[in-house]
Amino acid sequence: MKPLKKLTSVFKKDSSSISNRRHVRYDCYAIGTIFFLNRSIYLEGLVCEISKSGLKFRPAKTYLLERKYSQVLCEFGDFRISGRIVATRPDGYGIALLDALEEESLSKFLEKYTIA
């Protein structure tokens, strides 16, 4: 009788799938707020990753509430963009942007908020 495979190996994510993303993610440090349009509340925090189609926002609060599918307005200085929360993870909210960023807008954002 053959030994069974470990269950952990069955459920591991394929690391190659991470590189198959639609747009490249960039590390950044932008302090700002997200405003929940359906609840009229806002959270202050930090954007720690951004791409043409989304961003990761880490609230300054010590806990995260499940906010999946909430529509938000993200504000970072003079930069404003609308999105929808698609994931709530321990390290922050994954926000899909309603309109993809233009290359020029993304470059300006990264120039202003990237720490080398």
C-alpha cells in the first residue's frame, strides 16, 4: 500500500500563478484615506502596493472588518480614484480600481510615493 500524500502539498498555491497577474505591482508608501460611499465613513491608512488595476490599503486601525464588495473613494493628497474592495486580508484591503490607471498617472504616483 502506498503512503498518502501530505494534505499540505495538495493545498499549496502554485508560486508561478503569482507572476501571471494582469499588471505589475509596485511597492509604495502613500498615507491617505478611503471613504466608504455606502456607509459615509472613512478610514485613514497606507497604500503599500499599487498597479494599474488595483491597490492594497492597510488601515491604521489594529483590526480589519470584512468589507468585501464595498465601493470606496481613495484619496492620497491630490490623487483620487474610485474602487471596490475585492479582498479582506490580515495585511489590508485589496481594492480593484473601477477605471484602470493610465501609465502616466501611475508613474506620477510612484514618483511621489515610492521610497528608494
